[in-house]
Amino acid sequence: MHLYLTFSSPFARKTRIVVQEHNLHAVVTEHFSHPFHNEGELISSNPLGKVPCLTLDNGTSVIDSEAICAFLDKSLGDGHLSASLDKNWNLVTFHSVSSGLMDAAVHLQMEKLRARENLRSEFWWQRYFSAIERSLGYLEKHLAILPDDFSLSHINLCSALSYLDFRHENFDWRSDHPKLTAMSEALEKRASLAKCKLHE
């Protein structure tokens, strides 16, 4: 199997962490593919031209980080990382807000890149920034929803927060969110996360 990714993508980081957690290195090979380059192999595997994308040995693909994480956990692993999401809709909502935080942070980065060409939209910049601030407040307030055992929801949240540090280093999210800060700092020491740091 091939996992198409970029090492700067928080969505790809999620899938890489699951590979580490289930020790799937022997069956999942990482394949760097920048989505903006429209490489033939990626495009033929994912019509959206996005990473991550997992191609299976039978020629089919699993597309989108949520689907890939669930597939790796349930089909190739023992399913323990996603078990808590199967029975707790409050946690599913928390998980979705973490995903939305990640989306907003990536969109904000796109606006930063557009600014280099004087194309930045002040409306969208403020909208994404406000969404990030509100999401952080929600996650801080509801952090106790996370299960005691390490899960996909921990991975999702840590991937979102680490992307803020990676691409938006001037945004001090820690000052007003001590619970998120403590959780992030503790979990980033976990072996699977430490081996999957974001980088160019």
C-alpha cells in the first residue's frame, strides 16, 4: 500500500500517526507527492488531487484523512483508536470541531500565501481567524470529553494544534488555553507523534 502525503500536512500527519500506533510500516509505504504538482499517480488515485490518499494493493483507493485513519485502525489494526467514536456523539462533535480547526488553520495559511500576490481577502482572513479562536475556546471548555485511552480524537486534536505552531507561529493560542496546552505538550512526547513531526 502507498500513502501519498506531504510532511507539512496536518491531515497526512494524522494518518502517519495511526501507521505508527499500529506498526504498519511493513505494509504501508509513504510516498511524498505535493498536491499542487498534479502528479499522475496521485491524480489517478484521487480525482480531488489531494493528500493524504491511500492506495491499496488491489488498485482501489481510500480518500480523505478521516476515512484513511478509520481504515488503518479498523481494517489493518485492532480498532481500539476509533472505538470511542462509535458510541459517543458528544465525542464525535468534539472530533468534528478539531477537524474544523484544522481546516480553518489550513485556509488561513492559504490566505497568507495569497498575500504574497496581493490577493489576500480581509473578509476570509478574519473569518478563518475567528473560527480558529472560537474553536479553541470550545475545545478548551469540552476537553474532558476526550476518553482516557489514547484515540483518534487525541490524534486529530494534536494534529490541529501542532499545525498552528507550524504555520502560525505568531499566534499565541496557549496563553488562554492552559488545558489544551498541557494536553498537547504531554502527548507530543508520545513516540508515534514524536516520529511524525510536521516539516517541509
